Amino acid sequence: MGLITQWNIAEQRIKRAEQVRGNEIVAAAIFELRYAGRKIIDSIEIVLNFDIANDTEKRSRVANYLADATEDCVKSKHDAIDAMLNFVTSWFDELEKKVGPKRLHETFPDYLEVLGLISGIQEQIAESRSDRNKLRDAIYNRIDGDDYERILKLFVIMKSSSERVALIARKERQKENTDRNWKLTMLLVALSGWATLLINQYRNNSFPFTVEQEAPYNSGQRSINPSKSGPL
């Protein structure tokens, strides 16, 4: 693909990434387009000031500038996809922490499958790093296809309903905490009753004789008072 085509695709992907990220600027991708723009300006300057049809060296410099600018546009496309995918992945992770994977899967049946698609895309991106010249752009072009559309579609759906899903999850957690606290209270009451029963049994076994049982034995003893004793 030529320079103009690569530039247009890069702009399209940057705009889309910014929409997904809430109009947050995709700085890395924009920087690459800026570098491309600088090289395009340098090539235009040569064309305007020199006769490149008859100057081989100047014509070669223009061709190199345009080739570099095209490569910068390609890098911009890749950075836009990376930024969008990283944002979506982080957003999924944060929502999963708030809601829980079980609730997300129940609410969005495609969620686990989409996670698998993300994992597959990340593997493709890692593969593209092994050959920047031949494979990388072809791999990123494959990424920007049906699977990528499914990821973004689910992201849009989940984002539009995330607050409600999070509210439902909070209510469920509150109910679970209330039920757990109630069960714990009942358990403590039961343990307290058992402890009281065991203490009472221990006391009864330690002191088998009551005052009433000892009273007849004491009443049968005679008191001897030396001061009142009679003659021997």
C-alpha cells in the first residue's frame, strides 16, 4: 500500500481508538504521523527547489523520505491498535474486579470467548515483533478484522450497561454479607449455649455435696466448751 492509503488507514484507526478511549489522545500513534508529516514536508521542499527529474541524488532523497513517511504511517496504525486493545483489556480487568467473572459471564455470555480472542490477538502481536519488515503489517491487518470487531462490539455493550451490572453485583454482595453475618451470629449463639451447658455440668461434677446433705452430719456433733464442763 502507498503512502496516501497508509496515512488514511492510520487516521481512521487513531480516530476509532480515541472514540473507544473516551476521546483520549493516542499519543504514540499521533507522534508517528507527525514524523511522517515532517518527512513529507522535507520531500516537498526538495521537489519545489530542485529539478528531481534530472537530479538523481535529489530524486533518491525524495524517494527515501516518502518511504520513511510510509513506514511511519504503518507504525501509527500499529500503535493505534495497541492503544485500543490495551485500553479495552484494562477496562475488562477493572470491571471484572468490581463485578466478578461469574456475574460478567452470566450477563454477557460472549465474555469468556472474547477474552480468548484478546489472548489470540496478543499472541499475534507478539509474533509480529519477531519480523518487523515482512510479517508485522500483514498481522496487524489481520487483527483489524472480524475478531477485533467482536471485541469492540462487546466492549461498547458492556460499557453502556456497566453501571447497572456493577450496582446489581454490589447488591448481591451486600445480601451475601448479610446472610453470612446472620449465620455467624446464629453459630456464636449456639456455641455460647453449649459453653454454658458444659460449664454447668463441670460445676455439678466438681461439687457433688450440697449444704443440705452436710447439715445432718454437723448437727450430730457435740460442742465441747472447757469453761462450762462439769467436775470429772
